[in-house]
Amino acid sequence: MSDNNDSNKNINVSKDSNINVNIGASTATFGIVSFVIGIIGIFLISFILSPLALLFGVISLFREKSKIWGLLGVICAIIGAITSPILMGILGIGTLFSII
């Protein structure tokens, strides 16, 4: 039998070592999520995705330092809410659902 057991590794941390963990990191997570959902909401299921994009965009504008992603998400949500019925009419999706 071999005594090489990789699961029993010891990690020694001295008292002098300094470990920094930044829990409240400044990222634009809500803004990026808002933007992506807003872009998808322009073309697909806008009645669900546009309000979500608007919600995440507004949260991003109030909570995050980088406001550009939140603003882009709000703009895409508004465009999705306005163009969704127009886009469905142009593509003939309304007639597809009336046949079914």
C-alpha cells in the first residue's frame, strides 16, 4: 500500500499572514443582467423579460457605482416593451397563434 494520500494535505497559515476578502465588491452585476435580459426581451417573450430588465436596471441605478449598464438595461427594457407588439405583427406571430 502506498502512503501517498492527497486528501490529507495540511495547510498552515501563520499569524503574520494577511488575507483580504472583499465581500462587497463593486461589480455591475444587476446592470449587466438587466442589459442581457433587455436585449433578449426585445426579440423573445417581452411581456415577461422587459419588466424584469426594467426592475434590474432600476436596482442597478440605485445600488451600483457603474450606472451605464443599468441605464442600457432600462433603455433595452423600454425598447422591448414598445417594439414587441410591432415585431410580432411584422413577423406574423400573431397569425400563427390565431391558427393554433
